[in-house]
Amino acid sequence: MGDNDGVVFIGSKPPMNYVLAVVTQFHSGSKVVHIKARGKAISRAVDVAEIVRNRFIENVKIMKIEISTEVMKTENDEDINVSAIDIELSK
Amino acid sequence: MGDNDGVVFIGSKPPMNYVLAVVTQFHSGSKVVHIKARGKAISRAVDVAEIVRNRFIENVKIMKIEISTEVMKTENDEDINVSAIDIELSK
């Protein structure tokens, strides 16, 4: 990732909150914004990317989509595997 | 998509059901298998792809990941936009 790349981490809020965050990062000068999510939030990350490019910023392109597996700790200190996604948008 | 490409549509069953379907398609001769999902099942599609390549078929690669928006009809005949994913695995 480049130094000026923006990043938006997707949580459990409504998609529009994150759409606004992505649009704001592009408007404040980022040429590249990464939308990142883990687990069930992955579906929302795809929604956010699609809403941004279909309804808000016409000339934004999906440059790369990467999926991976991250190891996280449960409350009981056990390791669990969680899927992750990184959607790279570029203007 | 090529004629011999396999396709697995992800629904709401446990991920292992779909992992088995993907592995079976590779074992029956497919060189390429597409994992497709819409809406909330997108997260599960990523889980399935990750489990297949990390635990079942070592030499499988993610060739392409595409996201898109599909228009679907609700029960009340209204159009709604639904995000979709297509993960292309190749052996």
C-alpha cells in the first residue's frame, strides 16, 4: 500500500456510513482507497464498493480484490480463522 | 466462463457443504471452479474459497475476483440492488 492510500475498515454500521467515509477520503486527495473487512462484514464491504462506484464516484475503478485468512483470538484465548477482504478502489 | 468450468452457488448452508462441492468439481475434472454468491452469502463464499485452498487443494489459485450489482425482485415486485461476487479458482 502507498503512503497516501486511504483505508476504510468496515464494521457493523449501515453501509452508507462507510460509503461516506470512502467518498470523503477520495475528496480529500487520496487516489487509492482500500475497503477492508473481516468475517460477516465482508458482504457489507462489497456493498460499499458497489455503492461508491455506481452512485457516487463514476470514474472510480476496482484495481484489485484480495482475500485472505487471519488468525484471531476468541475471548477464551483460542485461535480462530477469520476470512478477510481488501478491495482496492482507484480514481 | 469456459465450457468445462465448474460453478458452485453459495446459499445459507454451512460452509463445509460448499467446500465439498468445490473439491468434488475439481476431482471430477474441472480445471476452473467459480464460487458465486449474492448478498449476505458473500462472506461465506470467501470462507469457502479460503478453506478450499488452505486445507483441501494446495495447488489451487485464485485467478480472479469480480464483484457486481444485480437487480432482483422483492415479493412485492419491487426492484432491489444486491451485491454479488464471483471467485474464480483454478488448479
